[in-house]
Amino acid sequence: MPYNIDPKQEAAREKAKEFCEKEVVPVAKDLDRRPEPQVFPKDFFKKLGDAGFIGYAFPKEYGGGGYSNLEYATLMEELAYYDPPTCLLAAVQELAAYPIIAFGNEEQKKKYLPPAAKGETVLSFVLTEPEAGSDAANQKASAVPEGDHYILNGEKIFIMHGDVCDTGVVFCRIQEEGVRDKVSAIIVDMDSPGIEQKTLEYKMGMKAATTGRIWFKDVKVPKQNLLGEPGKGFRYAMQTLDGARIGVAAQGVGICQRALDESISYAKKRVQFGSPIAKLQAIQWKIADMSTQVEAARLLTYKAAVLQDEGKRFSLEACHAKLFASEAAHFCVDEALQIHGGYGFIEEFSIIGKLYRDQRVTEIYEGTSEIQRLVIASSLLR
């Protein structure tokens, strides 16, 4: 059974469970197996919004649920347990909205947050470029001032929901006299002329939550859409990713728990050599190791979420949680596949193959495992 450290977590679990059993379980397999190119599931996304899962942690005054980061992590964990891409659909909206919530002015918050909280509009966090992935400071996209506007040019890739987003928080360099040539952030209405969006095809996993590539060519963006202060965009991006890493850790916990539960159930039913394989020590040790990984990942995740709720520094703890939980999920789905054998390898028979594919990106996005290790080491050695 999942371990809660706050009674409010159970309410988040129950709400997610009720929604998933009614709305997610019947469609998750079909969403995963649609022909390419994948089409963003707008109707399903709106259902998540109607359930309150998009904008779950947005402030109430901007249409959100106002829930704590611990409750949000619990929601992510439970959604990922049932279907990781469903969890990601909700998580991306929170990720993209955070810079507006934290650094936007009142006019920007009132304009962009309420419709996003309801799932009526899609937001994207537009950071990664072909040559600026882990090296996120190496931004080439540029915005040149022209009257009351910036003229934006550049290319972005691997942008979650970037193929369909209505609004993007775009990180670029503002080329303006008197402004330091550092990364800034601007809010871009994606129906502006000069923008091309493309769906990236044949993803390994997380297929229902689509990923895009975006080209900006002489796009006019009002200067009033500058987010926060010029030259502080990289700090805004890193602060956003700190919180997002807790969400990814929670995804990992949900995937771990599902892999463990599926393995226990299968091991009790699968008979070999005249008895259930659950009686074999080799299987028992796998189950024991998986259970330990789940519990450790969960507690690291909750610790980081609680620190964030308390307004304390949590960057290091978020990295700990993201690194461990994503790799624990890798361990657990791999062991689950070994326990299931052919019944895990063939997706006709179980969810294990899909979990295996969906899990892998948790070790990549919001900072690879290697980046997490660099951040942890630099925090401890400075």
C-alpha cells in the first residue's frame, strides 16, 4: 500500500483512482496504439481539466485548485500508476505555467492562467533547442526589438505539447543595446504569423502526450509579453525545473508501484514446476528489491515536496528524488519484465511492455540522470 505522510494525500489518491478507472483505463491502450503521426487528445485533455487535474497546483485566484506540492506529487504518482502519459498530459501544463505564476505580472497571469487551468488552452515550456539540450544556457533563439515588439527567430525541439500549444513560454536571447546578452523569457501566442509547429513521430513511449518541434521566423511578439526581467530567463528556467523534477520523481514512483503490483499478482498466479513462481527464492528477492526501491523513491519525493511547501531550499532534494525515482522505475520495470517473461514482452498479455517504454524518458527529461549527478555533486562540493 502507498505510504502517506499527510491525510490530504489520500483524497488526491481517491480522486485520481476514481477518474482513472472510469476515464483512463478504457482508452489508455488505444491512445498508445494510434497510427502515426500521433494526434494530441484534446477531448481527453479537456476531461483532465474538468476533473481538476490540469491546474491542480495553480493558485485558486487564477482558476487552479490551490493544492500543495505534496498533494500534487501524490496526484502525479497515482495518475502515473494507471497510465504515465495521462500523468504527463497534466504535468506539462503545470510545468509551463510555473514561470508565469512565479515571474509574470498580474495582467499576464489573468490572461493566460485561467483558461489553461481548465484545459481550454494548451501551454508549453519552450526551452530545448537542437544544440541546447542539457546545455540549456546555449540558447540560439533570438528576439530583436522593433518598436513595441520583439522579432523572434529560432528553432526549438523536443517540446512537450509544442506541436499543439496555444501559448509558449519561450526562452531566447534578447539582442538589444543596454541589455546583457543572456537568456530571457517571453510569452508567445502560437497563432502568430511566422510560427510552424510539427509533431515528432515514432516516440518510444509516452505517446498520448505529444512532442513537437517549433520554428519561429520573424515572429512579432509584443514587448509587454516579456516575462519578468530581461536576462534572467535561465534562472527562471532552472527554478521551474527544480519543481518539475519532483513531478518526474512522482511519475517514477507511480511506475515503480505499478510494476511491483503487477509482478506480485503475476508471481502468485504463474505456475511452473508444480507451484506458483512466487515460492521461488529468485522471484522473492526480485520482489523484495523492487519494494525497497519503491519506498525509498517515494520518501525522497515526499521530502522534496514538503521542503517546497515549506518555502525552504529544495533544489538538491529535487535532484536526489528525480535521479533515484527515475532509475528505480527503470529497475522495477526491468525486473517486472524478467518476472513476466514472454507475457511481459508481448503487450497483448500485459502492461509491462508499455510501462517499459513509458518509463525510459523519465531518466531524460527535466535533466538527464547525468545532469542530476552533476548538480548534486556541485551542490555538495562548492
